[in-house]
Amino acid sequence: MNKVLIVTYYWPPAGGAGVQRWLKFSKYLPEYGWEPVILTVDPTDATYPALDYSLEKDIPRVLKIYKTKSTDWFRFYKRDKSKIPSAGFASNSDKSLKGLLSRFIRGNFFIPDPRRGWNRHAIKEAVSIILKERISAVISTSPPHSSQLIGLKLKKIFSGIQWIADLRDAWTDIYYYELFYPTFISKMIDRHFEKSVLKNADKIITVGHNLAENFKLKTPGIEGKVHFLPNGYDEEDFRGVRHEFPSRFTINYTGTLSEAYPVDSLLSALGTIMNSGKDFLLQFVGFVPESIKDKILKILGTDKAVFIPYTDHQKAIGYMCRSSLLLIIIPENRNNRAITPGKVFEYIAAQKPVLYIGPVDGDAAYHLSQSRPGGLFEAHDVNGIIRYIKREMIKCGQEIHDPHPEYSRKALSQKLGSIFNDDQQTIFSPEE
């Protein structure tokens, strides 16, 4: 069986969609002729936006995992280096001098990101693993995009290696990029790194069509090596979970919000519905900044809004499956068509209707349209949102949506195996 080295900063006990993507691929890839080998950071040296120990149960017992030391500069921002603000300050609304200075330092002195302190340790270990395990392909997955520089270096050392860059998010176009106040020179350096990765990778995988097109525009000539492979849902995560419609109409949002997320139209719509005498509960499971909490409570009050802190993956699925309507909001940004939250696919598997607020021609909207009729609205469409919520209140419990099998983790692992096999190569020695 061929072996693939997966270079990923995020691995259990880290939580989030980025962790689940390669954890689930590692679970199913052996069924399609590829044995994964994991290279990650030692958790004692890592900084994670969230912790989720429940994901450790999904790690195959036979999976080989190599962990290395890291120098992570986030530790100087937080005393508790096991947790940092989600998206590396992206959801941090701290406008104090310390907060502004921290983001400026992050954006101009640690390019592409502070987790680059892992690279020298990871590269040294990766060279040893490639030779010891007779690796046939290497995947570097990001964010953090500094991990792509590990793959770039390995490609220079092992010129014949099949290197695949898995880009789960935009790089220099990410919606929170300007929050780091990058200077012109910093942007040039970061774009150079981005272009080098796109140009030198043998294959590029993205999670959405728009994201793929954005990367193609940055580097002409790479069109033929860009592949689209979305995130998905693991059917095993939903076994034994009860799909219920609560007695009180419950709108559930799972994940992180920041001030870049347009919540005003939703709140205006819900305010109108509330004033018409309809009852509902708006439930958030995850991180919500205090400024947004205050805005929500000011309009809806404490009786109609509840905030549940970040919870483990399995509990989050339970909240999804015990809701009336699932909510997705896409951040406002000129490149937001390329944003596909990982929860999109688990919302699909939860078999509930979805209210989507964002670009209706975006990647996330495309995936939802494959399995959910209606429910897609631009951020300004208050009247459309009102009509849809009222319609779902009437229909509540009468319609169960089947999960889309194309988005199962097992089916996606088969497609990933096909991407590997399209350009299978043999082991080689480092260049002199």
C-alpha cells in the first residue's frame, strides 16, 4: 500500500473543521489504497483556537503519528497558550492599544503567521519520515498557511516527490487579513509565499469552486492541477443521534461569529417576527463576541436568545439535530463567495432546513442548493428572510431532508485516493 505523509498543525486535541478534515480522511483512506502517516505539532507546544478531546476517539489505532516541538509566538500574547482567539485574532474585538499592537505585530513580523515557528522542527522530522516510511506523496494542509512552506521546502529537497497543497481557506484574501494591518512590504512577502506554493505544488486541493478560481487567477498556468474536494460529514458521527424538532421553534447557529458577520438583517427579520406574536429561540453554540451578544440581546431580549459556549463536536451535532432551523452567516468581504464553513455539510447531514445569509452564488450556497430547496438569501434581503422563517415555522417537523451521500467522508476519501493515483510516483532520495 502506498503511503502519504499528511503535514497538519491542527490535530486532536485541537478542535474545529480543519482538524476533522484530515482526521476523517485518515480514517477512510486505507480503504482506497493509501496509508496515511501524520506529522503534527506536540500539543504541549501548540496553540489551538479550541480544544476537543472527543475527536481523539476517531484516531485509528494503527495510524502512525509523529509529533515535534514548536516555537509558537502566540504564547507571548496569552498566558494560557493552549487557547487563543479564534482565527488568530480574527474574532478579537479588543480595540485597546495592546490589541491593536498585537494584531500589527502578527501581520508584519510573523509572515505568513506565528505558527511558522513549527516549520524547522517539522521539516527535519519530515525528511526522516519520508525516508524511513518510504512515503509516496506529501500533503500540507492550511491554514495555518505557514504549513505550506513545509511542503515547499520538502519539494525542493525531494524533487520528484508528489506534493499536494490542501488550501482550506483563502490566503492573502482571507476576510480578516486587513485586521492585521499589513504594510505594503508585508503583503508583498506574503503574496510571494502564496505564489511560490501555487506554482511549485504538483497538485492543489481546495474546498470550493470559487476558492479554486481565485487561486487560479493568482498564478496563470496552474489550472490543470487544481482539484476541488469539499469538506463533508461522517455518517458514524450521526449514528444514535436523535433527529428531533423541539416544541419551541429553535434557530441554531454553530461555530464562531465576529464583527465581520452581517447579523443586522437577521435581527431585523426576527424583531419583526417577534412583534407579530410568533415565538422562537435563537441559539448560538460557539464563540460570540460581547459586542454582538449585546446587539442581539438589545433587540430580542434574554427570553429569545441563548449563548452556549464552545462544546465538543459530538455535542454540537446533538444541538444541530435537535433544532428547527439551522443558520449559516457568511462574513462580508469582496472574496466571501469562496468561504465554505465546515458546518455546511454537517447541517446537511442533520436533515434540517437551513437559513443561509450570504452571497447566493458562493461556494457554501452551491453545496446547500444540491440538497436543500430555498433558504438562500443575500445579507440585505430582510423580507425574504422573514418569509422563509415564517414558512418554516408553519412546516416545522413535516419535512425531513435526506443527507447528500456525495458529501460523506467515505465518498470524499475515495475521490482523494483518485487524485493521488492520477500521478502516482515512487520513492526517491534527496537531491545532493
